[in-house]
Amino acid sequence: MNAALRDNPISPTVDFARDGVQHGHLKLPYSRDDSAWGAVMIPITVVKNGAGPTALLTGGNHGDEYEGPVALAKLAQQLQASEVRGRVIIVPFMNTPAFLAGRRTSPIDAGNLNRSFPGKPDGTVTQKIADYFQRYLLPLADLVLDIHSGGKTLDFLPFAACHVLPDKAQQECAEAAMQAFGAPWCMRMLELDAVGMYDTAAEEQGKVFITTELGGGGTSSARTVAIAERGVRNVLIHAGILAGEPAPAESVLLDMPDGDCFVSSTHSGLLEMCRDLGERVEQGEVIARVHDVQRTGTPAVEYRAKRSGLLAARHFPGLVQSGDTLAVIADVLG
Amino acid sequence: MNAALRDNPISPTVDFARDGVQHGHLKLPYSRDDSAWGAVMIPITVVKNGAGPTALLTGGNHGDEYEGPVALAKLAQQLQASEVRGRVIIVPFMNTPAFLAGRRTSPIDAGNLNRSFPGKPDGTVTQKIADYFQRYLLPLADLVLDIHSGGKTLDFLPFAACHVLPDKAQQECAEAAMQAFGAPWCMRMLELDAVGMYDTAAEEQGKVFITTELGGGGTSSARTVAIAERGVRNVLIHAGILAGEPAPAESVLLDMPDGDCFVSSTHSGLLEMCRDLGERVEQGEVIARVHDVQRTGTPAVEYRAKRSGLLAARHFPGLVQSGDTLAVIADVLG
Amino acid sequence: MNAALRDNPISPTVDFARDGVQHGHLKLPYSRDDSAWGAVMIPITVVKNGAGPTALLTGGNHGDEYEGPVALAKLAQQLQASEVRGRVIIVPFMNTPAFLAGRRTSPIDAGNLNRSFPGKPDGTVTQKIADYFQRYLLPLADLVLDIHSGGKTLDFLPFAACHVLPDKAQQECAEAAMQAFGAPWCMRMLELDAVGMYDTAAEEQGKVFITTELGGGGTSSARTVAIAERGVRNVLIHAGILAGEPAPAESVLLDMPDGDCFVSSTHSGLLEMCRDLGERVEQGEVIARVHDVQRTGTPAVEYRAKRSGLLAARHFPGLVQSGDTLAVIADVLG
Amino acid sequence: MNAALRDNPISPTVDFARDGVQHGHLKLPYSRDDSAWGAVMIPITVVKNGAGPTALLTGGNHGDEYEGPVALAKLAQQLQASEVRGRVIIVPFMNTPAFLAGRRTSPIDAGNLNRSFPGKPDGTVTQKIADYFQRYLLPLADLVLDIHSGGKTLDFLPFAACHVLPDKAQQECAEAAMQAFGAPWCMRMLELDAVGMYDTAAEEQGKVFITTELGGGGTSSARTVAIAERGVRNVLIHAGILAGEPAPAESVLLDMPDGDCFVSSTHSGLLEMCRDLGERVEQGEVIARVHDVQRTGTPAVEYRAKRSGLLAARHFPGLVQSGDTLAVIADVLG
Amino acid sequence: MNAALRDNPISPTVDFARDGVQHGHLKLPYSRDDSAWGAVMIPITVVKNGAGPTALLTGGNHGDEYEGPVALAKLAQQLQASEVRGRVIIVPFMNTPAFLAGRRTSPIDAGNLNRSFPGKPDGTVTQKIADYFQRYLLPLADLVLDIHSGGKTLDFLPFAACHVLPDKAQQECAEAAMQAFGAPWCMRMLELDAVGMYDTAAEEQGKVFITTELGGGGTSSARTVAIAERGVRNVLIHAGILAGEPAPAESVLLDMPDGDCFVSSTHSGLLEMCRDLGERVEQGEVIARVHDVQRTGTPAVEYRAKRSGLLAARHFPGLVQSGDTLAVIADVLG
Amino acid sequence: MNAALRDNPISPTVDFARDGVQHGHLKLPYSRDDSAWGAVMIPITVVKNGAGPTALLTGGNHGDEYEGPVALAKLAQQLQASEVRGRVIIVPFMNTPAFLAGRRTSPIDAGNLNRSFPGKPDGTVTQKIADYFQRYLLPLADLVLDIHSGGKTLDFLPFAACHVLPDKAQQECAEAAMQAFGAPWCMRMLELDAVGMYDTAAEEQGKVFITTELGGGGTSSARTVAIAERGVRNVLIHAGILAGEPAPAESVLLDMPDGDCFVSSTHSGLLEMCRDLGERVEQGEVIARVHDVQRTGTPAVEYRAKRSGLLAARHFPGLVQSGDTLAVIADVLG
């Protein structure tokens, strides 16, 4: 730990070294107009049983994504210490203020937690949370699984993902864990702009890191929660923390090789998607239209695919603003 | 028209009696802090060709429902006067202020247009819009189609619907039009509380009225917009306004016979749906859980089906508040 | 019940005619942007045991007053049917939306429930609540106790109160109940403007009605909650619903005979109270000063007592606005 | 006074029947979250000297118009009882909550005071103010002068105005008073929609009523305040309340004969005015353009004069919304 | 002064070196949407008379604490240069934007001034104020008194306080000044987290620093203002700036030796305090309960004292959120 | 370019090296609650024709100033590559989020772009825009013209301006360009606090920089837009980018030699300007009054000129707050 840094003000009410099941909080003092001596309370569960690897499982990194919170809240209710070899640290609502508000970012400081790493111990609330994961929780972990979905404004085909990394051995471990997760799709991602991401923070500490996108729209369904639950257990089995065999699953491997995968709008208006998630699109095809919202009778603006592939992600809300990503078209690798 | 009422302040920039295609606005003067002499401008298209029936087609009655606005904006762009016998009046964004804000209700006065009928010519902006439909547009129409979806907080199986009415001949006409629409599901509804609804206003004027719920979540998809577009054309053909044959469609008839169809939450928290839209559920089965958002390890509250049937509607957002309807279970009539 | 009125949309989940203890809600459907099929859920407890009088006990009529909610929430947890003869209806958070927001008035419609009677079944949320009390709950009651405090902006000497009424027999019953309550002070009030009050609605139905002011500032203390708890039990004993003897108490009787009791500010600024609650003040004495907040060195504006008496109420916040009541000076009758 | 109506809750701290100069308030009790026992305090000055006519002078009917407030605040500071024959009632900030917020409408209830007549004694704050003028202040007056300007979103050539009235004798009196005011321009107005206006309320009580538009933009200047001050004194001299000769002035008479005077926008964007206030425009000439704010290079939308005349009013802010009035073109009568 | 730092943009309108009484402002330019060339104006008074020590007296460090602002506004009105030996610098509303808004933190930047030291000359408004005290005002002072109370969300027994310091001579001077203040209680504090505090900034510059907590709830009373006024004069006499004898007072010395003094809530709900300020509590005793606000009949959560002592502080509002400090229990040293 | 800095995330959709006319955007990815994968889209036009100097023309640096946006939007629509020698880069709405909101500062981060230089590539949205101009656009330019006006809260005599610079050759070039612009007035400014300004950033890179103030009040007029359009063309001709002769203009040179030019208010209230823009004022003369808004009859506070000169700028809104600049009085140099 960097001696020059002041201590992070967060104090855990659980003991990470103790065997058994503990439910508690990460307590972050937060003085404000409506509570001078208040705190942000981040729920956490630690399940530990002797020696063995540590998995750090997180949901709610963005506060409007629900498969992770549901699957991890259920795991925290169910997991017994006796089932475990090593340790499982579960933080189902990582950016708790954002999660409680049902927002991507924190209502306190507009912080996008997933772009706030490595954080600051004397920064905003979101930066303090990032710093605590950076300097206290990530170092405890061998394997890190961060469950995302599209949130209120994006929708995705459900996939697990890992990054192309400079350390190929580390990348292989991540790919194996991604495959073990068993989502319907897998995505190998070359992050164009990895600055500030939790992913990068974990990978730079040499951890096996996998993430997901399991749906979107600010909701979850029985189907997508089942993917998350099965994926979490598969990964814990894969890591040797839970016993047994992973539930079998067949994944299709996707790739987003360059910026042509993205179709963005330069108009604001009423969105009409012409293809749905999972459908095949051909280069040059109209995949979306933006209609005028102030008058009838004007032709819609058409947006076409710059490449062929599978519609893997889309803008979710019915209205669109100039600059919004309308769709992502992925390669199917098999 | 009631002589005692003052005139509605809305003035149309189209002439309802003129043949041809006209794109214009319903102009409602609205003096406010950011524009002393401003107006609410509601886009409208009139397509008329000689004598014949009049269809009044509306979307955006609730501002966060998108199948109607997309299908009707497209129809307004495409429909030629020569295709038509009689008249089609298209208002794709009925509660325009709500639609532009992406909200169910109006940002001006929090008005839920579909609960504001018969409206008031000297009331709030939403009440003035209702009054204009009540006293000026509905009287022009023979057939009224109002396209709804679930909006940002509900999701529905896509269905067309009509009401159980005291006048059985009127009800038969509405049922025939509903069947003609050709949605995957049809719903015969006994409205428990019909006060203030546009539906009731139209039906009390003796009109053939049909409505829909075509999805939800504050989005639309290629699939649900296609249902809306095909349905609108089918209905216009059925009414004799467009020529040709309706696109064939097979509908399953649903019924919501009583209040036991509804499952409501008395807890606030994180929602886990245990069944998805269109799935069969059995009486007594757990169909949803509400998880604690302030701590881990507490058992979730379980909500069970009070009757067997098909999951026809659900709460959409990932968080739920006490009092929210979680799910609707419908009977399948065939 | 007035046949011309439509039904109130509130449905109770308790059966007022059933013996035993029931905890439930008054459910008021409320469609809005963040929940199309949501509801306001007003907690209610009914404790009934055979024949006997009915007491209707309410707190949270203003949402920022806490002695009533605490005392009644505790009573609802503790009261056994076997202790009761007749019926006790407990609504600890009467204006639930205001109470949950910690505000005097409703965040939904800015409604001051205590000025919304007789209410409207098709009005705003607050008006619907008022109508339900007016037409459904008040008719069930013999005795009505509505527990108030000063809320976030006023502070009071703790007193029970009843009104000067045209029906002297009714007034005598109310005075007896007020005395039974056993607060440190009692107040006989001649309401100058009784329009829209719950008090008036209850009294016009011939009920024995008493109210209180038990402190203020948007808080409660062990001392003021104890006054409320003892008062509620004393009143139920007095009404013959609970057995036993009232806890003895000595009350000082106060009077607010005319408008000279009130000292109001015509300046905005920093408030300095020169006398505290319960202190004796003499006519002409400076009881408060308002200091300039934009500069130092300017003389404060002085406010003087227009009559001698006891300081019975004061403006609570440290800042004051022009038009605010600074203090109330009451006569001590003994 | 209508006996069926309850009393208006406003109490004046001045005595309208007393000779001399009195500065006080109209006090309107207003219970709210931040002051349970607060009040709206509307400053008022009464200057009376024996028998004679009463003039009621108001500014701040819309809260973002400043020539009236400045001129009348100064008059209230300066006017001596000895100068006066009869009575002058001065309310410089008529809709005080709107005025203090610098807004056209009230921040309390969004009320546009000038569209709230005749008001309601048990309505919103704005409606209560209207009712007090309707039933208490207007009946005291012989002559009523209400000073307006364009506010934050309109700008006007400075003119005094009166209405075309059914009672021609009353209209002649008003025209004479308008001429006496001595603004650079005069306007004879045929109000198309007079519902709810203070003007109408005064005229229906048979008062001599004149109004003005003296500039706009939410500011005032030395020049426009001078017009207001001179106009007020001229009118009081004309009414026989002040002695002396009116300051001489030459007015140009304008007319707005029909709806073609108004040019409205059906686009939102960046406004370019091609003519300035007071300039002559010819029918068919481009008087304004609306530029796209989301991209460069697209042609601006042009708005043309529907008739020839003088540019008498314009939209003031640099951005414009669909529905806004861009300009008013008046006839010059001489 | 650090030469590398740019100048602080604040300019005082008083001359700290001039003898006599000066009332002026610290003027901090602040360009914003509603005033491009505006400024934050912090009132300040300087009373100087020849050579002698300098006392820097502040209130309103948190904007919702009122004993300091009232006592210091009065002192600034009353203090004559001839009474003084040396200099008194009075800033009654230190975080003026917060004070004018009645909030703990600044409405401009959410800055908690007492956690913003040493500040930044090119930072936010709050950071600029901190920097000005850090680099311009603290260096002028020998003795620094910063008057706090609990604000809107805490309530305290009235005490003066100083810190345990590494420099024991400095600590002794502070303790003597604290005793001289003469509050009913005194508190020797070991600040667990002193980062960013004004206290620390003053102490690190070697100043004699004392602070207070004199009540709370966002109000003040005649009693607590009297404590503040007497304390300020006592401290100035103690420092040799005012002549005379300190008003005698008997203080009880309290101690908060470790984290067990604090009782925090991990539930949100309705707060019931079971003990009041100043009461003795025993270890294990229930001192507060949190009641469910969504339903009746559920048992309240109980919070117990972790140690015996005196209830020295409490959460003030009637509602509580998870993470809030409920109470502080202090040792009585005598 | 500083190698240590990360790349700016903005990507242009135009190619600065390509000949011809290009209309595109500077695309700044901006992830937020209402669009996870959204972007700020800043419109830009590049007109290039072979070798030659580059002019960088900007409006909307403050989002409520309109002469620059209108003149530059028109130039972008009209300018042909064939007219140009070298390159013209046009950014009419520099702080696009502020411009679209009609606010001086950005609604995203409250950033005042003109005080955010040199910016940060990983800072707020406003800081990223500043960084992009600092490191990518300014280096491309020889001449930089940034068109300002007073915005919603200030009004100016229309002038072009340049700064007193340490490099006298650079200053001479700027003065020549300022004279070429041809505004009615010119101003030579000694910037007292140049920290963070775009001006300074450009000048420190050795560019010829000129700016303007062309009016104010949050509007524009035909007259002020004509000054801007003529000025832009004159400057491009002066720079040798456009051919032809500058439109002739006569400018009066003004000077603001010291802080006595500024008159500031220390009171809040209703503003009365006693002199208008362009009028001569004498030292000691009353140029503005501030009237009490809470009561009538109190004398206004008078503000007097500290020096003689021309009224060159004023506070625009009708209300004024303590700390606001009321007026600027400039020397007329000839």
C-alpha cells in the first residue's frame, strides 16, 4: 500500500480474515446537509472457509444494471461457509448511492464508478469507493468478476467478456474463466479507452478479471438472472472455490474488431430500430431511423450498417439525442 | 357542442374538410416564464379523399410509449390521398409535452392525458388537449384507434384490446376491429375504473374504439413496431378506408376477469421476476421476489400467483416501491 | 354517504368489522411517471373486540411532526385485542407521502392535508385521502384524536387542545377528553379560520375531537413521546375502550383570546429569540430581533410583545422571512 | 360583495379610509413546508387627502417586468398627501412572489396573475391575490393603471394602451387617459382572448382602465423608467388627483387589427432577427431566421411578414422554441 | 506565504491595520449564470485599537448553526474600539453562501468549509474561502474561536472544546481559553480524522484555537445565545483584549475517549429516542429505536449503548437513514 | 504537444488538412445517466483552399451570447472554398452544452469555458473542450477571433477588444486586427485576472487574438448581428484569407484604466439605472439606485460614479444582488 496516501475513510464491519459467513457493510462517513454525521453504507458479504483462492464478485458498479445485484444478493443469502474452499467476497451494490437511486452514476457526485479508478482517498464519495477497491479489496482477490448489463439506456445480447491483455498467460486465464461462465455469447474485447476502468485496475494488479453484459433497459428477467446465477456458480467452480461440475453451456464467440462496429446518431428525435438484438445485418442496410418529433411528413434520417455482423447492442430509450450510439454490430467468430 | 362552454383555445393549422394530404399542428397558446407568447404545438396529419368514414389514429397519449408514435409518424410520411377513401386523422404524439419529455405525464402540469377526459377549455394544458379531442376531434371520427404500450415502468405481451360495453352492437364492432388489427394477443377488458379515460369518451360518443398494449419499457423494437404498422393498416382496410386485404394474423384471446389477476408489492426493494412475459404460471407459485437493498443476508419477500394463467404484464424497472403492481396473470380463452 | 359522489378509489386491506388485530394499508392507486400502476400505501391498524366505542387515532397529518407517529406506531405494535372494548383505528402516518418525505405537505401535490377537507374523490392524492377520512373513517368513530406538533418550522409548549364549539354538550365532551389526555398544558382554541380542517370535519359530524401540539422542530424527544403515549392511553381509558385508571397529570390551562397573541415579522434575516418557550413576557418587551444577513454593524429590528403572557410557540428555524409568525403569547388561565 | 363567497384571507395593514401617507402590506397567510405559519407580504402604499377620485396604480402584475415597479416604488417614496386630492393606491409588485423570483408567473403555483381573474378566495395564492383585487381594491378605484413591459421573453416599443369596449363612453375616457399618459406610442387593442385578465375585471366594473408595454427583456433603462414616471404623473394630473399640467408628449397611434400581425415560429433553434423594433417592414420580407443548433451548413428557416407595418414587438431570447411568437407588426395610424 | 501559489481572488473592503471600527466585506468574484460579473460578499467587522493581541472570531462555518452568527452579529454591532486593546476580527457568517441558504454546506459547490482546508486559490468558491482564511486571516490571529452548533441534523449539550495536541504548551493555552469561555460543559477532543479542518489549519499555525457545540436543530434559543455571548466576552477578557473579569461559570468536563461513544443506525426509518440530551445512560440500555415507516405491527429495531455515560449528542430529525449517527455517549470527568 | 498528457477523447469528423468545405462535429464521448454511450457533439465547419493563414473563429464560448453564434452560423452556411486563401475554422457554439441550454456555463459541470484553460483531457466535459482547443485547435491557427457579448446578465456598448501584451509586436498585430474588425467602439484591455482565459491561452501560443463585446441581455438584434458579420469579414480580409476591401467603419477607442471604472452593489433589490449605455457620466453623479423589494417608502440606496467617462457596460436584469457589478465607466480616448 502506498505509504504516501492517507488512509481510506471506509471501515468494513466484516473481518476478511475470519472463517464463516458474515453480512455487513463498508461504512463510508459522508457529512452532508441532511445528515451531518451520516455515512454511505455499502452492503458486503464475506464467506470464508480455510485456505484457498479468493473471488471478488461485484454487481451495481453502474447503479441501473440489475442482473448482478439480483444474482449476488441471492448468492449472499444462500452460500454456506461449508460449501466454500477459500473465500468469496460479495458486493452486490458496488456503487450503492447510484444503485439506491436507480441511476448509472452517483446522485451524490455524478460519479461513474467504472471510470473513477484508481480513485482518491480524499476525493468525492465515488472516488473514495474506487480507492477502497483499488487498495484494499482487489489486493485480497485472485479472481474478480464484475457483472454488468446495459442499464437504462442500452440493451445487449447476454455475453461474458474479457480483454486482450499484454500478459498472454493472464489473458488465457481470463478467457478460460469467461468460457466457464457459460453465457450464451462471449466477447473478446480490445478496450479502446481503458482509462479509469475497474477492469484495468484489476488487470494491472495481475488478477484474473472477467466482466459481462447480460441484458439492459434498467430491468432484469427470469432468463437473464438465471444466466447470471449459473455463471457465478460456474466461475466459482472453475476457480476451485465451489465443488462440482459447471453447468454445461454453449457460447458463441463474438468480436468487436474496430470502430466501424458502432453506429452513432447525429440527430435527435424518435428512434425506430429496423433490426432487433441478435439479428444478422448486412453492410449498407438501414438499421435505424430517426424521426422528427416537431412535425409530421418530413422524411426520417436513415442510419446504415458500416459492416455486416450480428446486432449485439442497441440504444434502448424510444428517444435519441445527437451523439448517442444507436447500435453495435459484432463479428461472429463461432 | 355545449354552448355554455367557452371555445377551446387550440387552433388547428389544417383544414379537416379539405381533400389531400396536410401536415400541420394543433396550436395551443401557452404563456409561461420562458415564453410569454409561446404555444404547445401538437403535430397532426390529415389525409382525405372524398366521402367515406373517418379514422382517428393516436399515439403518445402517454408520452413514454413508442410503438404508436413510430408507426403513425411513418404512416403520416407515407400515406397518399389517392390510397384513401374518406379521411385519416393522425396525431402521433397526442400529449406532445409528455412525449417530448419522454414521460408518461405532462411536464407542464403532471397531467395524465388518459385520465383527463372530458377535459376543460380553461383548465391546464393537458385538460385543454383533452377538451379539444372531446369536443372537436372525436365528433369527426367513426373509428378511433389509440395505440398504447407499457411505458417506462410496465411491459406487456403485445395485444389489441376493446372493452365490454353496455351497447352490444357497438361492442361487436369494436371486437371485429380488434380482431382485424391482428396483434399476437387480443384482450377483452372490463375496465374497473373508466373515469376520465379517452376510451370512455370515445365510446360514450358511440365510436368504434380500440386500443393496444404493444410492449413497454420505454422503448420499441423492430418486432413491436411491425405489429403496430400492420395493425394500423389492417384496421384501415377493415374500416373500408384503405383498399386490399388485411395481412393475415392469428391472435390468442386473453381475459382479465377480476382483481386476482393483479399481484402487487407491499415492499420496496430490488425486484426479481421468477417468470417472464408469456410464461404459464400456476396458482400459489412464487412469481417474484423483493430483495432488501440495505443489507445482504436477509431473506427476500416472496410474491405468489393468486391464480393460474399467462404472465401478461409486469413491472419493468429493476427496483420496486410499495404499492406497485408486480405482475398481471391473464386467462387464455383461446 | 352522498350518492352523487363517485366512490373513493382508496381500498382498505383491513376489515373494520372484524375482531382481532389487523395490520394493513389504505391503498390509493396513483399512476405516475415512475410507476404507471403504482399506489400510495397508508399503513393502518385496527384493533377490535366486540361492541363498544370506536376511537380514531391519527399522527402525521402534517408529515414533519413526530410525536404522533412514534406513539401510534408503538401502540399499533403493542395493543392486544383482549385489552380493548370496542375498536381502535390507528393511522400513524396519515399523510403518508408527506411523512415519508419529512415534509409538512405532500411532495406529490403540495397538499396540506389539514386544510384539504372535505376532500374530493377525484381530486389530487391529498384530496382523495381527505375524502376517505371524511366519508369512510370519521363516520366509524366516536372519538377522534389527531396528534400534532410544530413541525420543522414551529415549536410549541406541549399541550392538548379542543375548540370552542356551538354545541356546548359536544364541547364539554371534548374538554373532558382533553383534560384526560394529561398534557402539561391545555389550550381552549377559538379557531379563527377553520375552513378545510380535519378538526372541523370531525366536529361537524358530531364527534368528540381533540388535538395536540406536543413540541416541534421536526424532531421528537423521549419526553415528548412519553407525553403522547401517556395521553393516548389516558384518552382510551377515558373513552372506556381500555380498562384501568388514567395516569395522573396536572395541566395548566392556556388561552389565545385574540390576534394580539401573535407577533409576526415584516423583515427577513437572522432570528434572535430573546425569550424561550414557557417564559413569562411583559407587554412592550423585546421578544425577538431580526439581524441583517448581508452586512455587519446595522442595528437589528426589534419585535415587542403586544400583550403579557406565556411564550407558548415560536418560529423554529434560525432564519426568518417577512410574514413569518415569530411567537405566540398565551394567557395563563390556571 | 358576493355574500356567498367566503372572506378573502388577505388582511391589509393600511386603512384605506385614512388621510395621509401609509406604507404597509397586504398580508396573505401561506402555510408551507418552510414556514408553517408564514405569509405572502405584498407591499402597498396609500396616499389620501380628503375627497376626490381614487387611482389604483399597479406594477409587477407579471413579475419580470420592471418599469412599473421602479416608477411606482419611487412614487411611493416621494408622493406627499398634500400634493393629492382624493386617493392614490400604489401596489408596485402586484404578484409579489413572482416579482421576488424575477419570473413572469408565481413560483408558488405557476399562476399568471393577469389570467387569474376574477380569482378565488379559497384557491391558490395567485387566485387569492386576484380575488382581493377583484372584490376589495377595484371597487375602491375610479381609474386603474396597470404598467406592463415585455418581461424576459418579449420586447416592445414603449406604448400606452386601452381596449375597444362595448361602452363607448367608457372607451373614450380610457382613450383620453391613454393619451394623457404620453408614451411615445399608443395602441388601441381589440383583445382577442380577454378571459381572466385584470383589464377585463376592471373594465367590467366600469373603471377607466389603461395599461402599457414599456420595453422588455427583463430589464429597464433610464429612458423607459422616465416614460413610466412621466406617464404616471400625467395620468394623475389628468384624473385631477395631482395639480399642474401634464408633461407634453407626442404619441404615434398604432393598431393591431388582426391575427396577421403575428409571426410565429414552428421551429426551434437560434433566432436571427432581420429587423429591429421600430423599423418599417414590408409584406413578404424576411423578418427573422431560425438556424439549426445541432449542425452547421444547413439553410436557416425564413419567416416573412404577412403584412406591412412597424415592428412593434419581438421575441427577446436568442433561442426560440416551436410555437413562440417571433414578431408583431403593427399598423401606424398616425 | 507560499510564493508558488497565485493570489487569492478575495479582496477585503476593510483595512486590517487601521484603528477603529470597520464594517465591510470579503469580496470574492463569482461569475455564474445569474450574474456574469457577480461576487460572494462575506460580511466582516474589524475593531482595532493600538498594539495588542488579535482574536479571530467566526460563526457560520457550517451555514445552519446559529449561536455563532447571532452572538457575533451582536458583538459587531456593539463593540467599540475604545473597549479593545489589540484587534478583534469578526466574521459571523464564514461560509456566507451556505448561511444564506440555511444549509450546512455551500449551495454553490456543496462544499463543507470545515473540511476544505487548506483550500485552493483557484478552486471552488468554498476552497477559495478556505484558502483566504489559511493564508491571510489565520496568520493575523493569536487566538481563534470558531463557534459551532449541531446544525439541522444534530443536537448537542452546549460545550466549549479544544483538542489534544502534540505541543503541550499550545494545548494548555487552548484548555485555559476553553475554560475561560464558561460553557456549561467542556470537551477535550481527540480528533480521529482532522484532515481538512479549520481547527487543524489554525493549530498547525501555532494559534490558540477553541471551538464549541452550543445546541443544534437549525435553531437557537435565548439560553444558547446567552452562552455564546458570554463565552465570547469571557474569551476576549481572557486574551487581554477586553478589560474586566470573566462572568463566572461552572463547567463539567466531558470526554469522548474512543469509537464506542458513537451509536450508529444501520436501518432507515422513524426514530424514537429513549433518552434525552444530558441524561445518564447505562451500557446495554436501549437508547433509541427505529420504526418501520411502510407498515404497522413490525417490531422496532433497538439500538443499545455500548458504554455508560452522558447522552451528549443526538440525531435531530424525526426520520433516520442507514449510516446516521444516532447518539454520542460521553464520559463525565467532573 | 505534451507527451505526458493522455490523448484528448474528442475526435473530429472533419479533416483539417483537406481542401473544400466540410461541416461536421467535434465528438466528445460523454457517458451519463440518460445515455450510457452518448456524446457531446460540437458543430464545426472547416473551409480550406490551399496554402495560407488559418483563422479560428468562435462564438458561444459563453452559451447565452448570440451575436457570435448567429454571424458564424451564417458564415458557415455561406462561405465557399473558392473565396478563401488558406483556412477558416468556424466553431459557432464553442461550449455547445451551455449554448443549447441558453446558459453562460455548462449545465453538465457548471463550467465557465472561458475560465477553464488550459483544460484537462481527463477532466470535466468543459475542461476536455478547453484542452482540445488548447492542444489541437489553437496550434492550427494564426489568427483567433472569439466573439462575446454580455449574455443574460450584462449589456455592453458594441466593441472589439485586444489586450495589453508583454510582446509589443504581438500586441500591435492584435490592435490592427481589432481596428480592422470595425466595431463602433474599440477597447484596449489590461486584464486584471487573466487566469484560465481562452484569450490568454491563445496569446501565450503567440497567436493574434481579438475578442468582442457586441451587446448583451441574452438576445441579439439585426444591428448587432450586422456588426458581427461585417467584423468577421473585415478580419478575414485583413488577414488575407478573403479578398477585397474591409467595409469602412469608424471606431471610438475606449479604455478601462483601473478598478475605479467598476461600480458594484452591496445591496440586493430592484435596480434603477439612472444613465443608459453610451451616455456620459460625471464623477460623483448618481448612476444607479437599488430599491427595497419588501416594503415601500424606504429611501433607495444610491450608487455614484467614482470617475467621469462613458457608461460602457451595465447589469442587465431588473433585480440585483449584493456583489453584482452595476456599471462600468470607460475613458474615451478618441
